[in-house]
Amino acid sequence: MSALERIGTRYFYVVKNVKLNSTMANSFCRDMGGYLAAFQDQVELDAIKDKLKDEYFWLGINDRDNEGEFLSVVSGKPAKYLNWQRAQLDDDENNEDCVHIYGSKRVPQNMNDLNCAEQLHFICQFDNEI
């Protein structure tokens, strides 16, 4: 996906040519008029994952303010949909507060918490629904 693309009723842009930390990725999306993405349901997540390559992608969900309370960067409210990779909501070394997914058609992967300073690709959304 190299341009703004409609998935269901919403628009997304998958940034595959740049890797940034979570804060800078959100700033990149904001500069484009969007936000780091959060998903409404598994159907939407599956539709996006079909567009990804085998890389890690930041989402607009974190628990920076309160451990275990994952909020959307768009609304500041609890994330509407979370689907954790098995055994991966672990806050390894008390330093994993941002959410990412692994884009792969071959290996079913879901969400994971990771250190926000890691440099990853990312997904922008272009609404303030979640």
C-alpha cells in the first residue's frame, strides 16, 4: 500500500519507506493530517494486515500514563479493539508501553507491547473515530 487506501469505511496509509520511534511516527501522521492507527475490530485489522509486508508497524495505542490501560492516541480513551499476540502483553523490563503489529500473511501475528523508542514502520489513519 503506497497511497491512502480505504479499508471498510476508513482511510489508512501504511508507511513502509520510513522507520521512526512511536512519538515521531505519530508526529509524521499528524503532519499528514492523520494519527497513528487504531482498529475497530478484527475484520479491519485483518484487512490492513493483508496490505503489510513482513515488518513491524507501530499503532496508535499505548499505556504510557498507566500500565495496563491502553489508550488510543486519537481520543485518549481506552483502545476500542485489542488482540494480543499470545504471551506478549508482558511489559518486558517495565519498558514496553507502545503497541505494534507484525505484518505477515504467512504467520498469524497480533498486537504486542514494545519499547516506544524502537524504530519501526507505521500505519496512519485519517479520521478520529477510535
